[in-house]
Amino acid sequence: MEEHQEAGKEGKPSSTAVDLHGDSSLQVEISDAVSERDKVKFTVQTKSCLPHFAQTEFSVVRQHEEFIWLHDAYVENEEYAGLIIPPAPPRPDFEASREKLQKLGEGDSSITREEFAKMKQELEAEYLAIFKKTVAMHEVFLQRLAAHPTLRRDHNFFVFLEYGQDLSVRGKNRKELLGGFLRNIVKSADEALITGMSGLKEVDDFFEHERTFLLEYHTRIRDACLRADRVMHSHKCLADDYIPISAALSSLGTQEVNQLKTSFLKLAELFERLRKLEGRMASDEDLKLSDMLRYYMRDSQAAKDLLYRRLRALADYENANKALDKARTRNREVRTAESHQQLCCQRFERLSDSAKQELMDFKSRRVSSFRKNLIELAELELKHAKLQGPPGTPCQGAMETRSWGNKGGTLAASLAIFQCQQALHGKGGGGQDTWV
Amino acid sequence: MAAEREPPPLGDGKPTDFEELEDGEDLFTSTVSTLESSPSSPEPTGLAEDISTNSNGPKPAEVVLDDDREDLFAEATEEVSLDSPEREPILSSEPSPAVTPVTPTTLIAPRIESKSLSAPVIFDRSREEIEEEANGDVFDIEIGVSDPEKVGDGMNAYMAYRVTTKTSLSMFSKSEFSVKRRFSDFLGLHSKLASKYLHVGYIVPPAPEKSIVGMTKVKVGKEDSSSTEFVEKRRAALERYLQRTVKHPTLLQDPDLRQFLESSELPRAVNTQALSGAGILRMVNKAADAVNKMTIKMNESDAWFEEKQQQFENLDQQLRKLHASVEALVCHRKELSANTAAFAKSAAMLGNSEDHTALSRALSQLAEVEEKIDQLHQEQAFADFYMFSELLSDYIRLIAAVKGVFDHRMKCWQKWEDAQITLLKKRETEAKMMVANKPDKIQQAKNEIREWEAKVQQGERDFEQISKTIRKEVGRFELIKYWEAFLPEAKAIA
């Protein structure tokens, strides 16, 4: 399915809220995206007045694999070990949606034309939503990179942004995937070992606290994300369920006569309205809640990675110390041991410093984006509730609105409190305020 | 009995009408005296209306309904066969004595007058009257099913329901009474009513279905929500079933029904057990019926029936589809509420682990709100759609009963056809005998012919009767369907 997309300024939740450190020298955005069969091509547009670049405005076409390549390049770079690398955007996955569309197309003779049209519309909307989301994810990735003072100076990044030709980065083949997988296992084993090691003592309380916090937080947010997904999914199923019901009711209505007919037709209409309402609820929840949770799940994973690297550095430092001591006692290769130890020490300290900074940024970022999304969620739900408000609304509709009204109301109230607190403590905004 | 009153001054069919009157009288007596051995069951026509209207209904209805009955028996010109096989299954006991002079006269007088009225007019009027009655809620009887109690233990346990009747109909001995019944009792009642009335053309409301899984759970004693749900569902279904049954004027007269409502001890209806011999017999019968239906090819002379049948087919299909969708909706709603609950919990946990206090509080509030939503969803699911879905399945079963009635009509027609064919053959044999000149065989043949002629006429009459009954029943059905269907609708809009 060919689709051109004006990279969702419309549908996307705030692509423009990129707050650079007062330095608009590098602005990146995805201005267009095309979906071709199973590939998505993003048009990355850069506006910059940095001297490094040949022009002030230019754009290139990139594919998902190239984004992954960029991400990996960052991860593997030793220099950035002390930073939280923004999580890579997830692969665009239209499989499920495409399957459903196909199944619908193959046709079930028992559904009426109206039903078919409605379901097709729903599926198309779903496809579009997924598409928009994936564009947004990719864009956020780039924007975070551009906003980070250190990361934006990476050479690979420049190449990514500027190089006109195809970067000829092939997707990971199976061996590499397997390798990556194994590496993850090794990493987690290593982590367990390090923390289990009796000798290793966390020198800094801050980090100790952060560590425990992050571990717990990550699991919980992963949990919440999963469940939010499930809620959204069943909500969507519910909305879709109304379609055959209203179709059946209206066909019943056309067959019957007099008062029963009008009742049936009215019921059918009611169900149609309910469906739209439910559908919108589901998509709101999806955008505001699930996506945010998912993004922070990944982000907290990245933060955990950072902590791990620091820990690793600490372990190395300890080892270097021990080696130095051993060398001193044996009085052999003291020099190398010493320099090695120095290196390790420096590395560790560097990591600790930057990690501290990063983690604090992470926190503020997280808090502000939660706030923004929750507020928006509440507002949207209130809006829906009000739309359904007018008198003469059938009872069911009224119940729905009451429920959403309640939810919106309490949520808005709590978020108002939240906002006040924020203002008081002056923690709002922070450095990098991304769309999430 | 007969000696106590004058035979009504009617024209043809005197003895037969007399007998009919007798039966009618008997029914009237029941309103006056207490009934021990319950008198004969109602005639398959408007006589039943007589009863109820007699107790508390408007006079004119009585007139019209008499006419209806009159009409039917105007067709019954045969003297011979009114002690007919058709009446046998209906009559369950000897007519009881004593007639008060009041009622017969009122009964007789209008009857004479109305003989001259033409049939269709009467029919329409009766239909209207029936509608009026239904609207005016003349059937002053209220039935409630409540207090499900578990009796017994283990696999022999069962749920006993309290059936409470409040009525001002004088055919019942008390105005308020209640008995304890179990599910198989209800099924037994239904099978008795069905065997008596279905093949004459009445639409007998179907009983709720057996559910082995559900009952087993209850028996085993699982106290979880699904078994309480099941019991509640069943209780509501039983209540609706009884209410529908008593709304039917003919069925209301049935002694079995009265026994069911009144007597404290009821013989255990063993035939309704799923794994009994009777159950298997029923299954075999059902299969045989299905095959029969495919083979009988009836040329429908009456367009009304064809149209109605088509309508019911369509309605059935659509209701089934609707029902399936509504079930899916209810299921998804339940899923949604479960998922929301789970999400609420994890959001609360997230709020707990969150450092930043305000955010933490916001998150836990989110969790609370989600929980409330979840509960609201559950309420919604159970209140509106649940009821809707239950009603739909009731209707689907009712329509199946209606179809069954139509099938019976077809079978009746078949019998009639068969009788005619046999008659023809017998006549041929007779002719052959005539030719061959065998006197004794001729006599035998003549006897057989007479027998079969009677059967043919009987068959014809049966057929006519069943057609008429079906027409009336369908009329009632459609009306009641409107009202019942309108009710939840109206509630929803309110």
C-alpha cells in the first residue's frame, strides 16, 4: 500500500516541542514518509548553521535499518559509555494490520456491505495510526540525538544526516542477531556477577539509590505497559463489536413495521455512536498512555544500561587496583599496571559524573512527559464526555459519559495538583523536553 | 349433569355442541367451586378467553369469543367423530358436576344471535379483543421466581426455587401462594404442555435450557462468581418462562400448570434428565423429524402461512446473528473490565515506586480512576447487554417453538393427505370387489371406506383447526413480542 505522509504535524503529539539548549544550530525532522510494501522510507530533513555541513538545509532518505545502525554505532562507541543512549525506534510493523485487512478482503459473505465498509474504514484508520506512530518514534530518536550536546557531535550522526547516497547498511542477518542476543545474555550474567561480588561496594549513595529505583521502576513500567496494551486492545475489540450489532439491528428495523421499526433503528444509531465513542477512547488511551509507557520502558532500559556500564567500569577499576597491588608486591610491570589503573580510575570517574547528570535529566524528562501526557489524556476524555452530553442521549451513552467524565475529572484534578507542585519545586521542563 | 339444565336450542350438531357446552360449563363451575379433580382442559378455541373474561373481563369479549367457538363448530358438521381422538389427549379427567344457572344463559343467548355473523369479521374482532385484553392486562396473575437454595449435596444436589403466585383469578384456591420447585420440575411442566398443545397448534413457550456444566459447578459447590451468575441467570429465565406461560390464555387453564403452581409436592419428572431413556427417545424423535421435514413437500394453499413462515425464518436468522454479536460484546466487555482492573493495579504499583511525589500521587489516582471505570463497565455489561442477550436467546427459542408449530401443521396436512390417499385406495378396492362380486368382501371394503372417510374428514378438520389456531397464536405472539421487546428499549432510552 502506497502512502504518502506529511510527517504528522497534525496527528503527532507535539513533534515541535524540542527544546534545544538554546542552540538551534541543529534541527532535525522527518518531513515525509512513504510506505512501500514492507519498507518504510523516511525523509530526514536537517536545518543547520553548523559549519560542519555543506549546506544549511538538506534532506536524505533513510530506512529503518539505517536508524538501527546509527544507534548501534553510538552504543558501541566507548566515548558515550557514560551517557544514556536514546533507545532505538522499534521496527515498523504493519503485519497484524495487513493480515486483518486481507482477511476482511477475502470476504465473509454474511456481512452486509455497510458492515464491510465500516470495518474496512476501521482497519484503514488503524493502519494509518500505526504508520504515524512509527514515524513519530523515528523522529524522536533523531531529535533527542540532535538535542544532546555530546551525542550530536558524533561523526556517524553527521554522515547519517548528510550523506546523500544509501548508507548500504543491510539489516542484521541471522548470525548477527544471534550474536546480539548472546551478547545480551552475557551482559546480564555479567551484571549479576558484578553485583553479587562481595568485594564491589557502591561508593556513591546516589547511584545505589538510583540503581534500586531503576530496577524496580523498569519492571513495573514494563508490566503497566503490557497491561495498558491489553486494555487498549480489548477496548478496540469492543468498539469493533458494535459494528455487526448495529448492522443487524438496522436490518431488523427495516423488516419490521411501525413502532418496533423505529425502536430498532434508533437502537442501531445509538450503537453506531457508542462505537465511535469507544473507538476514540481506545485510540486516546493508546496514544497517551500506552505509547508513553512503552517509550519510558525503553528509556529506563537505556538508563539501566548506563548504570551497568558504570558498574562495569567500577569493577574494572577495582580489578585494576588489585592488579596494581599485585604488581607492586611482585614488583613487576608496575608501570603498566599503574597507568592501567589510572585509566580505569579516570574512566570510572568520568562515567560517574556524566551518569549522574544523565540520570537526573532522565528523571526530569520522565516526569514532565508523564505530566504532559496525562493532562492531555484527561482533557481529551473530558472533551469526549462533553460531546456526548446533550440531553436525550440514551442511557448507555449517558453512562459512558459519566464514567469518562469521572475519570477525566479526577485525573484533571490530580494533574492540577501535580502541576502546582511542579511549579513550586521548579522541576518542570528540564533540559530536553521531547514529545514523549 | 346433563339433566340439570336445558340443552341449548341450537341447530345442527346438537349432541356435539351439548357436549362442548358441558365442557364449557365445567370450566365455569371451576370458577365457583373448589376444584379437586381438575376438570377437563380447555377447548382449543376461545373458550379459555371465556373463563378469564368471565372472572374479570368485559362482557363484549365474551360475545365475540363465543362466536369464535361457534364458528369452529359450525364447520364441524359431522356428528360422529367429535368424541374425537383430538379431544382425547386434552381431556384429562371426568367433567365434574353442578352448573350454576347464571352462566349458561348468558352463554347461550349471544350464541344464538351471533350465528349469522360472518366468519372473518368475527375473527378480526376476536383478534382485536385479544389485543385489547393483552393491553388491558386482564390476566391478573403475577408470578415470581426467587430464593434459589441449594438442596442436598454432591452430585445429587439441586437448586430449589421458590415460585410465588399472586392472583385474583378465582380458579385458584388462594390468592397468594408459593411452592418450591426445582429445574427438572419446570422442564417436566413444559414437556407436558408441549405434548398436549403443540400438535394442536399452540405456541408453547420454551423452557430454559439445561446446562450440564453450569449445574455441575453449582453442585460441586464452587462458590465463585460464575456459578452465582449462572444461578441468577437461570432464575431470571425461569421467571420469564413462567410469566410467558401464564400470559397464554389457553395454557393458563391447564390443570398441569395449576398443579405446578399450587401443589406442594410434585411427582419428580424423571423424563427430563439428560441421560435418561426418555431423553434419548427425544433425540431420536428430533432426528426423525428433521428428516421428515426435508421429505414432506407441502403445497401451501394459504399464502398467509407461507408469508409468515418466511418472515419467521428471516427473523430467526437475524436474531441469531444479533445474539451472537451481543454475546461477543458482553464477552469483550468483561475482558475489558478485567484488563482495566489489572492495569489499575500496575499503575498503582508504578505510582508507588515513582520517586517524584506529585507524579506518584497522580499515578495512583489514575489507578483509582481506572478501577472505578472498570466497575462501571462491569455494571454496564451485566445490566444492559446481558438482559438484551438473554431476551434475544429467549426469542430465538420462541421462534424455534413457532417453527415447530408450523411443522406440526405440516405433519397434520401430511396425515390428511395420507388419509385421503388411503381412502382412494379403499374405494378402488371396493370397486374391484364390486366387479368381482364378493359380498362379504364388499361389506368389509365398505366398512373400511367409511372408516377412512371419517379419517379423511378428521384430518381435514384437524388441519383447519390447527391452521386457525396458528393464525391466532401468531397474532398473539407478534403482539407480545412487540411489548416485550419494547420494554428494554424503552428503559434504555429513558
